[in-house]
Amino acid sequence: MIVFHSDLDNTLIYSYRHDIGEEKIHVEFYEGRKISFMTRRSSLLLKQIQERAVFVPTTTRTEEQYRRIDLKTGVLDYALVCNGGILLRAGRELPEWYEESLRLTEKSRGEFACAESCMQKDSERILEVRNIRNLFLFTKSREPSELARRLKENLDPERMEVFCHGSKVYAMPKGLDKGTAVRRFKAYIKADVVFSAGDSEFDLPMLEEADYAWAPEELTGRFHCAASVKGIVGDQIFSDAMLEKVLAEVSDIKYGGCILHGNIM
């Protein structure tokens, strides 16, 4: 069995602020507005990949944010949301997966109060501090780098990690990352080969964990896996270029080789 884990934002889909040309379809509505799009080429390629592999969106988005997206693929068999802390199967949350996520991050629980206090005191904060299902904390700041610096000074680096993404700042417990989610899902579904694609620091553990991985040029050199194809060059939209490569590799494994007993023969 081949599994393809992919991040969503800026990997498969793009904000209305991102110019991806005229040949696009809207994939996300929010407050009556079309806010995210996908190229028609990517949509077609993704459907072809789904005929050959299990496609698993793997995103830091919350379940609510994920459900706003319609990739025109129908209800997917699986999706990993909340940075892999929650698994949806046919659109329904699996309680046992979430419970295991809480167990994996239990040692970091004591750091949540400190992180929340630091976030609350940020004078440049522009969003309330959100506790996402006791899995991680999130806010926005006009000075995200400064808030991240203060968090790192006050938190135990062995228990919590801090990430910035634009104005967003996250405090993530150790044990909650996309790489851990990929390992867990591989065991859960008994996958033979794992593909992954992503565009940000959140995705590095997932890219590292895969057998085949794709990322934009700026992440080149920041991850290693058994057979990585790192960096997409040229002017092509990343999602188009990446999905073309994924489809070629999946088709080669699916039809050119033989998957047997967990190995490519």
C-alpha cells in the first residue's frame, strides 16, 4: 500500500493573495468569501494519484478549519489535522487516536500554563490565545519573532517547541509533530511506501520520515530521507510540479514494480 501525506496551505492550495493564474478552482469559503484556490492541473493530478495511493491531508489546521476545504474529491478516507494530533476517518474523528496523542504529549502539559501566560502578556498580540484541544497553543502577534524569543526563553526546550509562521506563533509539545503522525499512521494502516510533500518548518519531520519527499527550494538541505527529491525549480506552480513528480513515482511503483511484504521488489 502506498500512502501520500501532503500539507495543504501553500503545498496543494493557495490563498487568494497568491497568484496561481486564471486556471484555478476555489476550494475554501469563509464568511461568504472565496479565500483558497487550487490549480485545475493540480486537481486533475491529485485525482489520478488517488487512484493509485491513499491520499492523506496532513495539516496543522484545526478540524474546523480543515472542514472548510473542498478539494473536489468527496469525503476522504483519512485526514490528519491539528498537526497530526487528530485522525479523521471518512470525516469522523477517531477517539482512540486523539487519546493516544494526549498520552504522547502528557509530559509537556506542565508547560502549557507558562506558554499561555507568556502569550497573554504579549503587548503586540492581535488574536486571543487559543488552546487547540489541549494539543497546542496558538496566537497572532505584530511582533511574532519577539514573542517566539520570549517563549523559548521561558519554556523547557525538551518539552515544548516554538514556531513562527507569518504573524502566527505556536507553542507545540514534543511528541506532536507530523513526523510522529506519519509513523503512527504507517503502523495503523500497514503502509508499504510513504510519500510526503510540504512547504514549511512544520513539515520537516514529515518529510524526514517519508520514503519519498518533496519540498520547495527553500527547504532543500533541511531534511533527509531514503529517496528524497528536494526542491522544485523553474516557474511552475509548486503544487503542479510536485504532484507531477508524485504521480510519476507512484505509477512507477504501482505498475512498474511490485509491492510485496513491505518492500519494493
